[in-house]
Amino acid sequence: MKLTLQTLIAGALVLAGCAGPRLSSQEARKQIAAIGASDLVPDAIEIRRIVSQGNTEAIAESTITLAFQFKKDSPAGDWRVSAVRMGELGWMNMTELVAAVNDGRRRDTVASLNKVVAGINGYRQTNGSIPSARDLVTLTDLLHPLYMTDLIRVDAWGKSIDFEVTSASSFRLVSKGPDGVGGTTDDIVVNGASTATP
């Protein structure tokens, strides 16, 4: 099975030995194979095309061959993906892989929520109150770009972030976390002008 990835290869390529001004498919494949000092078989990576290039960054659209291991809990049970393998690497347990991905996304979401909090605090310092907004889109329209340089509207799972004014001087930001369902234990919640923590 092949998984399509859009891979952004930025200024690190220069440091990693990409001497030419343009990124070649061969160099892109080599760099992708070297991610995390892995032993991916180069044949497992196919560069479909170099989408765009500038002086300091390029996007390579690629496919990477993955093998998926399926298991059942019983002969009558449902199939589930239990492990994945890239190239010649060993099998990676899906539960651990998903947990690691979600941990990274949780950290990214916390960082995004903290940027929104900083924007609200900047707005409050200038205007004497928190913004009057009914949702995150309205809020970020007020904050961006004067109080918040990044336009943040979704969490790291691609789901909308809830914003609610809870009083004249307080608010709540909520990411529904990896399950995408509000009110569960994996939600990431920031109340008031506090700083989010993972």
C-alpha cells in the first residue's frame, strides 16, 4: 500500500548537503530516506514531482511504500491494523505509533492555544477587555494580525477549536483532542487568561 505525503524540505537541505540551487528528485528521496536516521530502502520512496521551489524551500510530492499488518482478536472478530512497516524497518505497533503522533499533535495544539491566549491578552491590554466574539473565527478576525501573527482556527487534528466568553473578563478555549468529541478526557481546555499545559 502506498501513502501519499507532501513533504516540505526547507533550509535544512542546504545544511544537509544539497549544493544545487534546485532540488532534484534524487536529493529529495535521499533526504526523506534519512529522516530520523532511518534505514528506509530508497526504492520504497518515489518522488512523484517537485511541486514548487524557491531559494530556501521546496515541496516534494512523494509516495512511500508501507506494509500494514492486520489482526483479529478472534476468528469471528473484525480485522484491525496492528502494525506498520516502512521499507526495511521493523514493525511498529499501531497503538504506540498513534499515541506518539497524538502526543506531538497535543503539544502543537497547546502551542496554538497559547498563541490565541497571548493574542487575547494583547487585545485586553490595549482595549481594556477581552474581545467580544461568539466563536473562534470571529475572535481570530479581531486578533489577526495585530495581536496574533498566526491565523489559528483549528487544532493539530484539523478540528475546529471552540471559543466561549464565560464572563465579562474570562473565556474558555477547547480542543476536542484526538477523538474529536467534546467533554471527554482527552480534551485540551484553557480557561481565562491562563497558559495551556500539555
